[in-house]
Amino acid sequence: MKALIVEGGGSRGVFSFGVTDTFIKASYNPFSIHLGVSNGAVVQLWYLLKVADYNLDKMLFSASKKYVTYSNIFFNKSIMNFERLYQDAQKVFPIDFDRLQENLKNKKFVIVVSDAKTGSPEYIELTRDDYINEMLATGALPVLMKNPICLNRKRKFDGGITDPIPVKKAYEMGAREIVIIRTYEQEFIRKVKLENYIAALATKSYPKISQALKTNAATYNSALEFINNPPNDCKIIQICPPKRLKTKRATIDHDTLKNDYEIGVNEGSKYIKNLT
């Protein structure tokens, strides 16, 4: 079986949209398993819906001061208002859940969330009644998003905390050819970040998720080790930006986003061309 994994990265997902849009336009989707983390789950969703015409517009729509307010950090409020973003986006870019279900025949679409109490990753499939909350959960980063997101009355956090590149999960699910769309260059190695310790302090009421934030770099690099040294029966291909994207996690500059989208289009086109 073939799997597609899309890494998170907030606004850097504009690169991933560029890649998947080339896939859609080429009618290319040989994957049985789709795994998405944080914004990577959003990219997978629209890839599966086979909507390529407005995906850059979705990123530009979200890149607004209405949804990103850095000064909120001083008022103990969310820096990114994902709830309002999803509510507004649903009006402009409604999700056709019936179409999603139809396109998911004989496929699995799994998004990653982190459970607050256990500090472990959970792999869930979207449900019709709660898919917006589920999508919010996979991107619920501490500090950036203060309001709790709960599934079945249990608080969840961003899946990238506990399984940022779920390549081992894809292998466990039976995938033996895995394509990963990264939002960092292939040589990237995660270093311990101060922001993770700030987030760990902010989540101290959840000791296990707090600890997971402190060890996130090691978790990330463990996935890279698996990618670079896969089992003998597994082939892994990475589609990465050739160098560090100018887009950051919460970039709202439209020109920067457009440029990094085009880099994604170019890398996706290279991948498609190499298939023939």
C-alpha cells in the first residue's frame, strides 16, 4: 500500500498546497492511506476533495490580522483565532462531506491529535458531526490557541507535539511506499526551541503533554531517523522545499505566501514528471 503524509507547519502549508494542487491537476492519487498533521490535515482534506482551483486563496484568506494578533500574548489570549477562521472559511469554502466520503472509498484519511492527559498521539478519522472540531484539534498549539478544544470531553492539542511526521504510523498501517510532503528542507534537523519550553510552562496542568513539548525535538528527529533508514521492505520519498521557506508559521504577507506556493507547484511538478 501507498501512503501520503503531509507535515504541519501553519502557514508553511502553502508549499504543501502547491504540491497537492499539481497532483489534483494531474489526476494523481494512488494513495490508500492519507495522514495529516495540523495544517497538513487541512491540505490532505482539500486534496481528497479534489479542489485545486482555490487552495492558494484559502491560505490567503486565512492570512489576515482578523485571525492573527501577536499582541494577544500580553493579554493571555489566543494569538491565532482558529475558531473564527474556521467559521468564516466554512461560509466561503464550504466542505462537501458527502463528496469527501465518496472520494474516500477504499482509502483511509487519518489526522493526528495529541491527548492532553496521556501526552500520546491519537489517530482519528473525521466524523460528519464533529469534523470542524476535529480539524481544530489537530492544530491546537498551546499559547497560539488558548481556548480548549475537546473531543468526547477530552482536551486535545496539536498532533505535531507527539507525532509531527507520522511515518512509523503509516508503516504500522501497512504502507510500504510512503510519500511525505515536508514543510522544511530535506537537510533540516529539529533543534530544541525556547517556544516549546514556553508552551510546556503554559500546559503545566497537563504534565504529560508538557513533557512531550520538551522532548518534541527528539520526537521529530526520531521520525527523520526512520525516514533516512527505513525498513528493508519500505520505500520513502520526500517532497521538500529546496531551501528554507520564507513563510513562517503565522506569516500573513500575501506575496511571501504566493512565492512559496509556487515553489510547491514546482516541486510537485518535478515529482509528477519523474514518475514517467
